[in-house]
Amino acid sequence: MQADSTPVRSDLVLIGGGHSHLFVLKYLAMNPVPGVRLTLIARDVHTPYSGMLPGYIAGHYAYDEAHIDLRPLAVYAGARLIHAEVNAIDTEQQLVLFPHRPSIAYDVLSINIGSIPGMPASAQGDDRQFAVKPINRFLDHWSDLEQRILAAQKPCKLAIVGAGAGGVELALSLQHRIKQALAVARNPGQQLKLSLVTEDDQILSSFNNKVQQRLRRLLKKNNIETLCNTRVERFEAGRLYDVNGDSQECDAVIWASGASAPDWLRNTGLQLDERGFIVVN
């Protein structure tokens, strides 16, 4: 895109490098608006495509195939790219605030930051339990856990809390990856004991019965245990506790249940729904 010499009359700021904003960048690159300065703010410069996460974990895709580099797209759109994490918005002064850099003013603001799985506050800072989102942080945590699994002298027990489509796909892809890694390491005595835990009375509760049956057979074939009607409360001292106080031995937990909004949205003055997400029309 050629440089625009038109004076800046309006600042359009995009928070988040999600799919919607990628299409906005592409559109404005092809249909530039004179006088509009475009700014993209993203926590991760390489934004992962969530639909390819299970395939990437399983080893079917390379890193570059499952991630989008925001830098060339921002250059193509003539946009400023700010590599930072937002922690507040001042809607009165129309400012986007950051913990470690000066604020940025906006005239029009778009927010596309997605959601994060719900997990107890006690999980924070514990490297034995982590959420599936943000994806890049999940991949860092999983890389560390994978090395511990491969180096362990006994089977590792891993629980995935949440048995929706994301949790089921994640369980199958992790099991496949570990099997392949153990085959390469020639360590047949080691194995990953995986369990899917859900408070629903069955896995994939939003899907029809035929899909549920097929996936139950596939999970059983891959030695993945399913625990239904189990509402997890916390993971502590190597045990996973439900709300009734019952527990099971567990080495690590991945939280893939429900969806919650980032905490910083609560202090923006924006209209939120009962779950903390921005209300849209």
C-alpha cells in the first residue's frame, strides 16, 4: 500500500488480532479510507488459528501453517502494529491503556479479543494446570508438560476439564502426539492416561446422539476415559476435586470448560452481559 499523504482526521483502533480484524485489515488495504489512521493492537504478533489447534498439536501442521503473521498484513493495510496487551479503556477520554507503554487515543474502537476458559483462581501461577486459551500461552505450557511426560518414569495422568468439541478434539490430538513422541523416544513403558471430565451427563452435550456415540467409541478406542456428571471445583496437591468433595489422582489439568471474558472489561464502562462479555446488537 502506498503512503497516504492525507492529514489524519480519525483514528480507527483495533484491539485484538482475531479473525474479524484480519478481514478488516484486508478490506481496508484494498479499500483505503483517506484521513483514517489504522492501528492494530495485538498481544501476539503471530496469531494462531484456533480451528487448526488440534491438528497442530497432533503434528499434522507446522507452526507457520497454523499461525498468521500480523506484521506483513499490517504493512499491507498501512496500519500501525502495537505489540502489547491492553489492560483498560478510558471511554470518556477515548484512550486505550496498557500496563507498560503510553496510552493510544481513538475515535473509533473495535474490540475482538475472544474469550478464555473459566478456571478457579487457585490455578493461577501453577504450572501443573493451565487453560487452553490464550492459545500461545497454552502452547508454551503444553511444551513444558510434554517434556515432563516424556521424561517421567511412570504413566502421567492428565485431566481435561470440559468435554465440548474443543475438549474432545484436544484430548484426541494430545493422545496422538504423545504416542508418536514415545515411539520416537523408544519408551513404550511410558504412557499418557487421559481423562475428559464434564459436569454434563454426556460428552458433546450440544451435539446430536449419533455424533456423541461415534466420538464415545473413538475416545474408548484411544483409551481416553470420560467422567460425566462431575463438576470440578479445584486441582490441589495432585488431586482433582469435584464439588462433592470426591477426588481422583491427577498429575496435571487442562481447563477447557465454558467461556469467560477478560477481567479488564469490567472497568471500561461498556455495557456487559451477565457473563462479562460486551453486549452487541
